[in-house]
Amino acid sequence: MENPSDESGSAVSQITLSGGCFWEIEAGFRDLPGILATVVGYTGGDVENPDYGLVSTGTTGHVEGVRIAFDPAIISLQAIFTRFFGLFDPTSEEGTPGVDGSQYRSFIFCHTEEDCRTARAFIREEEASGKYTRPIVPVVHPAGVFWPAEDYHQQYYEKLRNRYEKPLF
């Protein structure tokens, strides 16, 4: 996902999001027009090459995140943030009801300073909108090292779609 352009030569941007279980966040983006690729993984921690078992202990400082490659000519960062805030509770520390642990904290990891400014402005607008009765908690932070999760976590809901009786999104 480090390629700065897709096959057509269009610019490709990236954003990394965390807010609860990475399976749910990834599933909410996979079918959106302009989303070119998603990868679930671990970011923000102190341990190199973490795995699911280690991150699940909550001792590494990592969060479960989704790195998203997108075409900004098709989908805006604001549209991505709007979808993101619809996939989890942006006023909850762990984001997803029923999941507990520091690995589920909410972050917007920006790949450019302009993206960080856009994220902060989006959060200010959401806070001013009156939609939320509690403070919005995702932290805006520059992206760091991202460790892709194990293969069985990638596109998890697509792999197990036949186990679900109703559409997820």
C-alpha cells in the first residue's frame, strides 16, 4: 500500500483508522467507491512485529487499526471520516460495545499534516453539531509504523460472510 498512484496514474492517499475491532472498521470501507485497498494491522505500540495474541494482552501499546488507500478524486477524506464515525461510537474509549482493552482505542493516524488538519477540523465540526452528548475521543496523531495483521484477519467478514444472516452494513 505504499504505492503513491494506482494503475491509472491517479494520486492515492492513505489514512489509518482505529476504533474498536479492526474487522468491523475494515468491513465498513471495503465496498465504498474510491476505496482502493484496506489492510488490518497493529500500530502505535512499542513492540516490533506484534501478533494478535500479543496485542490482545493490551501491554504493547498497539491499537487494532485499518490502513486505507483511497482515491481522493473519488472519495474525500471528510466522507471517509463521516463513514468512520458511523461505524463505531466516537464518544467511547473502546469504540465498539462489548470489546474491552487498550488495543481498541480510537485514533485517526494521518499520513500528511494536511490530513491531520482536516481530521481536527472534522472533529471540531462534529462536536459543534450537537449530535453527541459526550466528548468525541479519537486522537489525531501522525501515522507511524504499521504492522499488517495475520492473513486470517484480512477481509475477515468477507471470508466468513456466509455465517451472517443479515448484511453487516
